[in-house]
Amino acid sequence: MNSSLRIAIVAIGGIAVIAVIIAFIVSDGDDVEDLVANATATATGEPQSTTKPSPTARPTITPVPTPTATPEPTSTPTPTPTPTPIPTATPTPPPPASHTQEMARLIFEQDIEAGDLSVISVGAAQWPTEALGCPEPGLFYESGNAPYNGFIYVLSDGSTTWEYHANADDSVIVRCDEIEPLTGPKVNIAQAAGLHGSTGVTLMRKDFSTGQFETVNLMTQVDLDRLIDIFDRDIPLSVPIGCETVFRLDFQTPDGLQSIEWLCSEDKNLAMGMQDFWNAMTGTTPVQVGEVIGPYLLGPLPTLPTATP
């Protein structure tokens, strides 16, 4: 190849390279390598490759997540303390009027100096029965209207105290240390005779002309329960006084018939029987026995015989 032709080829190749550079600038640089390769191949007369290289993938830009603001912890408000209410003072009730007569009794019965006595405490009280908290042995106390309101007051001479229980209207006054317990023979009729669980009770009255007891009436279940309740307490026993009883109560108990004789001319509260637990003695029943039996006595009472001398 002569030198003129070679010079021409080189010149053409240089022009082609310049054209590629200009195209790169204009076309934002896409496929630069292909253009350069083609231009070079054209300039040198080498055959162009028919396989186009795969373009290199542009890296994917992973967006940076916007940081989420962490909420500040909510502060728990300090609870405001509830002020403790100041209790209202309850005025001390005045002592019942009976305290003056009880003071007088202490002065005359126990020779207490009047100037030394005073009321040292007074308070309202409630009790489950009419006994006002000081039951006397052998007596029956009602409980149907419980609670029973009243007062407790205490008298003192500076060295000794005396406690009194009074009902609401100050009509009943009890000093508990004056209640004397049963120290002699005693019996609980309801327990000794097995009256609990009785299915009936019949009121009998004695015919003094024959000496036999005759039926007056079968008593109600209410009166049966009440009689058992009245008899369910210790009563004192004493030596028989030799009088004849007027009435008899026949209880139908689970263990058979139990008869309790009641009332004579000398003792309206006397009770006796043939059972061994009497020990050949008689007892003094609460007065409420007569209150239960009274409504069944429609006719006049029989003439009561006098006591045997």
C-alpha cells in the first residue's frame, strides 16, 4: 500500500474518532464503547463483530427509609391523695334519770359517801332479749322485738364501779353483779324430757272429783314451739310443798309421751312429773307458761284443793 493511501486512511480514522467523541457528548454517553469499537474497526478495516455486548445494569438505588420518631413515654400523673374526713364526734348521751335512785341505793345500802359518787361513763346499747344482757336464771325473756335498745352507765366512788343496764324508757334497770346464779338443784325440762322434735302437745285438766286428768284441747304448733322454748332453760328445784297440780301438758316426743304437771293453789308456777330427772322434787317454771295456756281455758277454773298439811 502506498504512503498516500495510508495517510488517507489514517486521516479518515482520526476524523471518525472525533465524530464518536462528539456523538458521545451529544447522546449522553450511551453505547460509547460500541461506537468507539465500530469506528476503530472501520478505520483499521477490521471486520465488525456481530455480537453486541450486554449493557451493564445500572445499580438500583434503595431509598433510605425516613426514620420514624419514637414517641416519648406518657408520664402517669401523680394521684392526688383523698383527704381523710375528720370523724364527727358523737355526743355522749346524758345518763338516764334512774342513775339518781341507784346512787341513793348505794348510799343507803352500802354506806357510800354521796360526795364520792359520780357517773363515769354513759353509752347507748342493744341486746338480743329483754334480759338487757343480764339474764336471771330460770326466767324466760322475749326476743321477738330484738334488738332491744337502751343504755349502759357506770357509777363509781373512785375505787369501786357499778355497771347498770337500762331499757330505752328507763323503766327497767339491771345491775349485772346482783344476778345470782343457780347454785342448788336444777333441771332443764326441754332437754331432760327430750321435748325437742315433739309432734304435738295436749292440754289436760284434772277433775278433782275423780282425780283424773281430762283433755282440754290439742294445742297449736306455734304454742308447742313456744312451750319448748320456755322450758329450754335451767329452773331451780325445791322440796315439794304437798299441793295437787291442776293442769298437765302431754308432749308427743320421738321417745314417747312425756307429761309435765303444772300449777297448784300455793304456787302458780310450780311444775312436776313422774320422770326420774325430777329427783322427787318440784320446779319453778317461767311465768310465760301461764300466758300460753291461758287462751285455752274457756271455762272457769276448777276449785283448787287446799294443800295437804
